[in-house]
Amino acid sequence: MANIEQSLSELLNLDGALAAALVDHSSGMLLGSVGSGVDLELAAGGNTEVIRAKYKTMKMLGLDDSIEDILITLTKQYHLIRPLSNSNDLFVYYVLDRSRANLALARRKLQAVEGILEV
């Protein structure tokens, strides 16, 4: 897990990026974080519930699929939740200033960072 902070810091290089975190959704624990403007400890626990609810709903619906990302659009921010494809219990949480961020670029950046993140 040596490059968690470094990988997450890559996400902050995008215009409008505010914060990012790596979260264990089996426990809700924060494994690493960068940035400011959001209480990432609190957000880790809350977004763990979001991802658990989505997995539960998918199971109840009998969907044989995986989550690429979850987008929560607020009036001033975008919140992206991306489960890691190489680790079933981890997700990256990414917070962006909606007035400055390009959502398409943010999703691509998040996908790229997932590829270099060593856990």
C-alpha cells in the first residue's frame, strides 16, 4: 500500500478536484486521503452505506454485473464513488467542485489512477 497517498494525489491535479480517499467498504475505514473541504472520515462511513445499498439492490434484482462508478450530483459538488476492480472491498471516493470540474475528465482520471494504485 506504499503508493496510496501518491496515487490519490494524482486525482488532485485535475481542475476542480477538492479531495479523494481510499475506503474499505467492508469496515468503512479510511485507508488514505488527500485534499480538504470535506470530512473524509465521515464521508468514508456514509459512502460505505451507499455502496453497500447498491450491491444489496443489485443482488436482490439478480443482476450479474459490477459497479463502474456511482455519481452523486450536488448543487455545488460532484461526488464519485468507484469500486476498485482488483479489490472487492475497496473504493475510491472523489470530490470535485462542480463549477470548475469537467466530469468526463474526472471519470477518466479516476479510472487511470485505479490502474496505478497498489493495494
